[in-house]
Amino acid sequence: MIESLPNPERFSQAAWVAGFLLLLHGDHNSTHEVISRSEQALAEMPAASGTADPSAHRATRAELTAAFLQLRSLAALVTGDTETAARHANSSLATARWSAPLLTQQQCIAQLGFAAVLQGERTRSTPLLEQALAMSEAQGNTWHQCYLLWALAVDHGEAGQPEIALQLLNRALRHTRKIDEHLGEATLSETLAWVLSSYGDARSAAVLLGAVDRVWHPSGTPRLFGFALLTAHRERGLENARRSLGEIEYTCAYQEGQRLGLRHALEKASRDNEHFHHGADPGTAHRDDSRTEQGTQEWGDGYAP
């Protein structure tokens, strides 16, 4: 049992990380089992647990309890159960004890914001996601900023504001390049394809969809971490691109993306999107694709802000 270990708090933190990774890999049953066992062990843990500072021990136990509530909320959010997600996130925040290393507070706020996105409540979703992003920026957590910017992009995309969504995705992609967050880059690219297909650049969307498949297939991770809403976005983007291009042109663009790989496909989408922002027909931006195979600027420098 956890409480019999020399350092039960550290073991509980490791259990939280294990549960989080299991969730990302789509093993929801094991995630819930890890959470339930850890919560039970924390509840049964002696008040002092041999520590010289009982008050610090109680605070750490409260932080871990809040962290597992946050993880329960995230698991519910992935499946689209916004009511359960919000209930667990609010319960976690109500403890007023949050683990800074596990990002409990800002993640709960972000999960409440994303639940509001799913519910179409933009008066709540945008301020909550922006609050979580500001907290993450203050901490300097680049990894977390990637996903919070992405969540805000989804929020604005759902609200019919593609220009803002594209700007947020561009910012997030620059962060993923800095830290080599490949699955984050794939997630952002899926959403970028959805926005571009809705925005009128179906060919760039198809190229990205082809390129991003080269990331998901070998990763062993479910596409978009099994997130129900995002899977629906991908299907909408794919359907938009196929309808706009026709099956033959879509297949050619998809295969081009697979040849290019994700980084080059993103650089190409960036260049073509600049043409589109300046009022050119997106179709004309695709007539000379040879530049993509040549030396391109570093992503962080070349992608439009």
C-alpha cells in the first residue's frame, strides 16, 4: 500500500504521472484504476505518516487529493462529459491546495474553460482559458502554453473567428518547435487543417492531414489523444477538404503531405497562408510547390505571428 512506503507523497505524485500518461495513451480503465487506488490510499494515510512536520504533510496530502480530482476531470473532458469534468475541476479548486509541479490550479481552470467551449458558452470559455494561459506564462511553462494556446484556438475557431484561431495556432507551433513537442505539433496541425479547410484553403488542409498521419501512426498514441471534440474537428476538416477539392485532388495533396513530412508541410502552409491573408486566391499559392523542397527558414522565424 502507498501509506506503507518510505515516501508515500512522492509515490502518489508518480501515480498521478502514470495515470496522466495512461490517459494520453487512451487506456481509460487503467487511468481510473490508478486514480481510485491513489485516492483511497491518500484517504487512509495516517495524519502524520512519520513526518516531523504534520502540517506540511496535511498540505501535501490535500494537494495530491486536488491533483487526482483534476485528473478525473480531464478524463471526463476527453470523453466529452462536460458536467462531470466541471464538477471534479471545481472540487479540486475548492480545496485551495494545489500542486505547482502538477499544474493543478491552472489546469483545472483550463478544463473548466474547455468544458465551456464544448457547451458553447463563450462568455465563460475565453476568460477562463486566457486566465490559465496568463498563469502558465507567469510560470514560464512552455509545454503548457502550447496546449492552452491550442485550446484558445479551438475556442475562437468554434466561434467563427479563423483569423484569431490561426494567430493562436502559429504562436503555439513556435513553442512546440522550441521544445520538440512532436505530439503537440501534430495536435495543433490537425486543428490548423480544420481551420484552413473552413477558411477556404482546402489544399493546405489536405497536405497537413497527410503529413500529420506520419506522426500519429508510429507514436502508439490515439489520434488527438482520443479527444472526442477534436476527432470531430478532424472529420469536419477532412470532409471540407474532400468536398472542396474532389477525391482525386485531395488524394494528391494528402500524398504530398506524406512525402513532405509535418515540418515542411507546416512551413508550406505558412507561406501559402500569407498569400491568402494578402487577398490572393489560395489556389494560386499552390502553383509553385518546389520551394518547399528547398532550404526553408527556421519555423520560429518564418511563421507569421
